Amino acid sequence: MNIVDCIIIGGGPAGMEAANRLTDQGFQVLLFEKEPELGGKLRQWDKLFPDFTLAQDILKMLNDNIASNKLEIKTGNTIRELRQSTDEGNSKEWEVIDGNGESHRARTVLITTGFDFFDATRKEEYGYGIYPNVITSVELEEQLKNGKIEIASNSKNDPNIAFIQCVGSRDEKVGNHYCSRNCCICAVKQAIEVKELLPQSEVTCYYMDLRMFGQSYEELYRKAQQEFRVNFIRGRVSEISPTLENRVILKAEDTLLSRPIRATVDLVVLMVGMEPSETTAQLSKSLNMSDPYGYIASKNSYTADNETQHKGLFVAGTAKRQLAIPDVIRDADAAAFTIAKHLKNGK
Amino acid sequence: MQKHYWNEYQKEIAADRYFYARSCIRQTFFPGSETAFLKILQDELGKDIYDSADQHTCSGIGYHGDVVPFLTTSTVIARLFSLMTEAGYKNYVPSCITSFGLIVEVLDTWKHFPETLEQTRESLLKATGRTFEIPENVAHPSDIIYKFRNELKSKMKYQLIEKSTGRPLRGVEHIGCHYAKVFPDKGVGGAEFPHVLAGMIESWGGEVVDYPERRHCCGFGFRNYLVQANRGYSVSNSHKKFESMAPYKPDFIIANCPGCAMFLDKWQYTIAEMEGKTYDEQGRGIPVFTYEELAGLLLGYDPWKLGVQIHQVQAESFLDKIGIEYNPDEKYKGASGEELEHPQKPSVLKV
């Protein structure tokens, strides 16, 4: 049986970038992706924060590199099992059983199985799935991609649109204490895009804290307020209910003014957080390397952030925590470098 | 496809052999409801339900009014359980929603802090010499009516349909806070989209009104009402709900909590007196029923024997819409047929 240098599980931006970097250096790589196409969640996105780069441009660069490299890709193929090979004491190898039951062997494995969006139906009080004018940020992005925002209400006035932050993040009730890190700035980006498409609309973001930590994030937040007149209210929304005009009423508390608010709006956008993907959670559990939330814990987040506690098994991207696209690509580069070093040293 | 959240909150409801625990206040406000429940279970459904003569309060009003501590409450509840054990039953059915919520809270506390269960056993034994078993199933009577709602429908003489037009009647359902807001998985449908009363309305031919303040508290809130100076909070909460539901033109309200059914009924009189406002087009107010009264009316029980004439908002507009038969001359007759004193008429609300 052919033993490849590295099997990469997950063909999103992290898997694609790492595959390119490893094949650039002459290593033999086998890339698995469960969907029919490579690209992961990047395929669902229109423009990226904070500079409105087209997601398809990034995807094209990754795909062009893939096309120019000699790389074996298995799309539409899920992983049934990942284990250390036990044949004749040759325990340094890894064995992957794919969805068709076929066995593949490699000297190293890189897990880039990424994240899933939080299922908004778990926050029942927001009525997602019941009221047509409550949508997720993922659905809004799809509408932005199509250049048309769908307003379900019968209201003839200029639409009133609300963004709700931290849906499924920093929320003890759903068991996710962590911050998803991308939703604050993503809401700012999407609010600006909504104002560009519907200049007469009233757009308000309801937030707990606004975490504008990245380069140019704070500037975009200021721009949203100053140039696009997006309102920001520090308050957690407690409930969303319907009105007779097919609009919805949201209730919140403005915690800066210490007063309750009720707003009647035409569209609510739930900024859904990130959770480990099903495969990420499954692998982290089966190989006993899970953090408290099901993400894959790296060996050392300071000095060995692409390694796991298992020799020859590496991790990159959002399979280990919440990262934005530039961070994911940098992390994949670092993983490829670490794997190359491991392979060259023959460890 | 529209999501049905309530499907994910289905609880186990015992099918027979119930120990019934009555409410402290329901027999005053809704004098026919508990009797109607027993009649429905025994006569319509053929169930075994035991109504102990030795029962007493669960102390819920004192507990929520901050005058009875937890261990005392849990010991009082343990005594009720000992009556159930003594009678040979394992399925506990508390009539009052606060009792239901409190029992769920006590059982949960015993589960997570077993030392409190031991303390309770010891306190009960020392005080009364009694022992008890934990119920195998705790269900509110509204859960049981919900469970058998389709079976009951087949026995019903009327449906929630306007006789003259064939229009389904619009019902506001209001769930007591202590039913599912504390422990969502203990209520049919959970806390956000409870289905226990909505399921009855839908099964019996009506439509449920989904209005903005559907989940808002009726305003009873023990401290809101029991502390006289706070009653303005109580009425303002009900006011908020009425203002919110009125544009949907509901034909009736049903509730499964003693406080909710009472305040949603009686505050309509208060608001009418204070503001001159009523919440239906005829100025009669929106009739409020308990789920037992509603089931009883549809089963063809005599409205006056169900005690609906005791309500502040009178039931005739609702009865006439459906075509439920009643004798106006019997309305204020006592059990032995004598004519009782008629209540005074409010100045605004039409009766």
C-alpha cells in the first residue's frame, strides 16, 4: 500500500493552504473533503471583513494553487475512522478509513475539519425558524451575495433592521462560554453592506461588548457609525415576538441608559457564533484530545500550536478555535512548516 | 418549513392512577374547575384519581412570599407525598401551578443535593412520625387534559367554532410562570413556545393567537399583589398584555394558573373602571376560563354548575358564539335551587 507523506482531513481554506504548502515542498499529500467541492465555509461568503475583499478571490487563489500542484483530492468523502497504524510495530504511521471503507496510510495527518455555525433554533426566544423575518448572518450573506435583501413584512415604511450579536457565543445557557471572535466585526461589515443596498433603512446592532481587536476593525466600526449611521445599542435581546403586520417586536435592555427597549423591526439578523464541526468534535473525542467545547486541543498553544498530543498528528485552523480567514491561512502555513520539519527529521 | 419548538419538549405524563392535590385558592375563584377535572377524569376517561380529605397547603404562597423557608416547604410537601404513599398512589397531580413548580423545584433540589432529602425525611419523621416515597410521575392537571385532548374531543358536544359563521374561535393561551419558566423540560412545549394549552385549543377546533406579549407574566407575581402598595405593577402587567392581544380580537383566554386566570379576568374590570377601556368590541371584555372550564363547556356541562358566572367578565358572549345551551334563569341559583343575591354591575364593563 502506498504510504503518503500527509493526509489532510478537511478541504476548507486551512486544508487547501496546507496542502499547497506541503506539495510546494515536494511532499505527497492526500486531501479529503466531505463536500463535493473544496473551499469550506468560504464558499458561502460574499465579502470578507474588514476590507470587503471578495471571498471568491481568496478561494480562486487557493484553487489555482491546488490546480498547479500534484495533489490527490478525494471530495464527497467523509472519514469513518482515524487511527495509528498497528501493523508490525510500525506505529509511526497513521491510517484513515474513508467513507467507502477504503484504508489510506500516511506518515502524518493534518486535521483541518473546521467549525459549524451555531444552530440558532437553540435560542428559542429569538423565534428563528418560526418568524420569516428572523434570519442568520449566514443567510444574510447569501442575500448580500445575490445583491437583494428580502424583507418579509408588509410594512410600507423604510425597513428597520436589527443585528443581534453573540447568538450562541458567550452564553452559559447554551454551554458556549467563549467568544466566537468574528461576529462583532462581521455584523459591522454586514450592517454597512445593508445600508449600501438599502440607504433609507434604519440599522441597529444590539451587542454585549464590541470586540474590535483586529487590524482596521475599530476604523470600520467608526465608519459604520459616522458614514453609514448604523446605531449600536449595548443590550441583550431577551425576546422576539410577531406583530399583525408580519413585523417582529424585540425586547432588550439598553444597559448604558439602564432602561428597557422595545423595537418593532422588519428584519432581524442573528449573528450566529462558531462551534466545532461534527467531524472536529468526533475526532477530538475519539482521539481523546478535546478541549471543553469539543475543539481539538493543540499540544501547546504558545510553542506547539499545530501539534497534538499524538506524534505525527497535526491540527490547523478553526478545528482548534475560532479564527478569521487570514489567521486560518497563516496557521495552515505554520502547520505545513511544522509537518515538513517532522517529515524531514523522519520522526 | 416552520419549526415547531414545542415538539422537542414532550414530557412523560402518567396514564392512570393519580393522587390529586387541590389548590388553596382555586375553589374560591373557579369553584367548578377542580370538580370538573375529577368528573372529566372519572366519568369521561374512566381514570382512577384519588382526592384525599386530609390534604393541605404546599406552602407555596408563603415560600414565594419569602415567609416560609425552603426546608419547611420541602417538609410540608413531603407530608403531601406521605399521604400519596399511604393511599397507594405514585403519580402526583397538583391542581395549582405554583404547587407544581414548587414540587418540581423540591424534587430537583433533592436530586442535586441529596442531603436536603435526608434532612426533609428526618424533619417529617420527627414532626409527624410519617415516611414517604418520591412520586414516580408529577404532572399538572393541564398536562393530563392535554394528553387526553383528542380522546376528549370525540366526546365533546361543541367545538371552538362560531356557530353562525363556521369561523374557528381565536384563543389566547396563558401559561403560569411556574409551569415551565423555571424548568422548561417539565412543561409540554417548554418555556418559550408552551403547547399544553395551545394543543387543547387547536385540537378542539380553535386558533391560537400569537401576539407580541404572549410570554409576558400576567402580573400576579406574589410580591406584586400580596404587597398592596405594589398592585400597580400587577395591573400594569396585565394591561400590557391586553393592549398587545386586543388587535388580534381574541374570543377568549385560557390559563392554567390560579393567579393568571384570576388576574386576567378581574383586572379587566379594574382597567375598565380606571380608564373606561374594555378589550372587545362590545364592551364586555374578553372571557377568561380555566382549561377545565373550557373542556367542561365543550363537553356540554352546565355553565352555571362549572361556576363561570363567578368570573368578572361574563361568559354569555362566548357561549352564544358557539351555541352552548344555558338557562339564564338558573345563573344565580344555589345548589338547592334558591335564588342567590345578584352581584352589583360594574360601571363600564357590560355584563
